[in-house]
Amino acid sequence: MKVVSDTSPIIAFSNLGKLYILKALFKRITIPRAVYDELCEREPFQPEEWIDVEEINDRSRYNMLRPDLDHGESEAIVLYFEKGMELFLVDDGEARKAAESFGMKITGTGGLLLLAKQQGLVSSVRSEIDKLEKSRTEGKLYTEYRELYQYPEFAGLGLILLGIVLVSTRFRSLP
């Protein structure tokens, strides 16, 4: 089976120390260059001999996907069609929705763990998920925004109040 993967399933199995499960399930996995780059951001990543790193050609499709998805997900979807892949490994919700809208066959880390259980590669899916939840994750999980509108708003309100006070004093009119 020809498989393309996003970053998250590889990170998940790497965090479990069970990257070999992906090899046992699929023999070979293809990742786009952007996924490779994302994996290298965490720590120096040396792809196993069974992980192929490929470049994409269809930049127009990639550019269409980029506003909603990150680089790795966008390139993986493009690679799925360029190389005639049969399965896309992805966990991100938005990427899954996009892939489903294109009629792609997808599965995530949970589905891979279930498949590994069925093939006797793991003893308990629940214990593996518990380990994943406790494992260290990299990157931002959320973006924090601060509302800053109140500073100019208070300055404007102060000027209005100053104008009201000055009108009722000897500064009513300019000479």
C-alpha cells in the first residue's frame, strides 16, 4: 500500500519509541519535504531507510491549500495525488476535513494503533494512548491574543473629558 504521512503520526510513534510499527504496517512511507523539515525542527531527524522524502511539483494545488493548512499537510495532500497514494496518515482536524473533501482515504494515530493491535504489534491501545498523552509535545498548542484597544480608547475618553472641563473654565474660547 502506498502511504503518505503528515508530521503528527510520525512524531507520535517516535514519542512512543515504536516507529518500527509504521514500517511493520506499511513497509514504506513517503513524506513530503515540508514534513521532513517540520520533523527536523523538533530535533535532528534522520529518516529511516523505509521513509522516502519527496518533493512536490503541483505548486498551484499547494497554494490553494495553504491558507487553511500548514506546509506539511498541504504538501502531503498534493503528494497523495501526484504519486497515486492510497492512504494519508494525518491527525489534524482541518487537514482531515480537507482530505475527506477530496475523497482521500485517511487514518490517524488512533487508527494506526488499532491496526497495530489487530496485527499483534501492541498489546493495548489504551496504554499506548495514555503514554502519548503523557509524552512531551513540541510547539505551540494555542495562540494567546491580548486586547489592546482600551489604551487609545481611554486616551480619547480623556481628551473628551478634558474638553468638557475646559469649556466650563476661562479657556472657553481661544483669543
